[in-house]
Amino acid sequence: MAARMKFICDTERCIDCNGCVTACKNENETPWGVNRRRVVTINDGVPGERSISMACMHCTDAPCLAVCPVNCIYHTEDGIVLHSKDQCIGCGYCYYACPFGAPQFPETGLFNHRGKMDKCTFCAGGPEPDTSEAEFKKYGRNRIAEGKLPACAEMCGTKALVAGDAGLIADIYRQRVETRGYGPELWGWKIAYGKPKRGGDIKATGNGPRENQNLKDSQNDEGRLPT
């Protein structure tokens, strides 16, 4: 069975450095003003601030694929959502359907004013032959065909952005959550990078906090700043 390729961005680790954005532009040589990936900050400057790296999430049930009138968007065997620029008519339906704002229309064209759609390809190219010049010119680098992961994830300095088989990256994130002592109010460097406070296996205690969770720590209280 083929892998199901997905992204996960760990908001506890993302530091808004925009390294993923720069790596994507350099690897795929996208035109000026086109960012296939961007970093969004929520609650900027206040306790509880979060940053998250956003791009096409390569949905299993992709709404962009459902609304495209010319069927230019398709799934690969690995679950990656790609598109054919030769078939795209620039109608913009995918732009309005996508909840992540992934589709972009960087060029003018014959159909209306939008031109051909462009978006994150999971560094998997397009329908042209793998690693061909035509593929690179239209869609950027095909790192998947080279046996590599997307450049944005590989360049993430804090490993906040993880890419690969959905099962494997879910296990990575699950272990991080276990280590932190999961709770929706948790935030901060020590929680994201620290080890279990009591060592060994992490166990839940009924419906209350996990054993490694220090309720008196500033990072478990949204109203307090870390020391």
C-alpha cells in the first residue's frame, strides 16, 4: 500500500522564522510575489501566541478537486494533490473552495485575469516526466522522485514542520504531546522541548492532568508569562 503523504506543523515549536517559506521559494524558483507556503501568527504579541506554517495540506477528500470544472486537479498514489497547468483555465473555483488559501494565480492569462493556478506540490512536480526540465519549469523541483522529503520540512530548524507518511508523522506528534503532558492550555519552549519531568512512561491519571504536568509552572497558565 502506498504511503499517504501529509504535513503536520507543531505550533509549540514554530518560531515564525519563515525558513520554510524561503526554502520553498529557493527550491522551486517560484516567481516574485508567489509564496506556496506562508507562516501565520495568531494572537500576535499576547500570551497564547501561536505561529503555524501553512500550505496545501493535500487533503484526502480535497475540496479543490471536487469543484474543478476541468478536472485538472488529481491525487497521486501517495495521496499528494497535484494539478495540470495545461488543463487549468484559471476559473478560481479551487481558490474559493480551499480552506487553507493554497491555490494562487500569479500570472495573467486568456481566461479572465487569473491565469494558471499555482500551489504547493509537496515537492512532487506535476504530470510531466519526473525530474524533466518541463516539469521543473512549471511545477518546481520533484524531490519525491529523488527519494527526498519536501524542502520546507527538511529546512525547518526546530522540526516544527514535519512531512511524510501520515502514520509516521502522527506517531512523532503523538510522542511530543505525551512528553508535554497534554492539555490545550500548554505552551512554551520548555514544554515543547523538555523531557518527561518524572521520566519513564507517561501515564494519564483518570480525567486529570498527566503525571509529568506541573500545574504550577507558568507555561500551564495562559495568564502568566514564563520566567
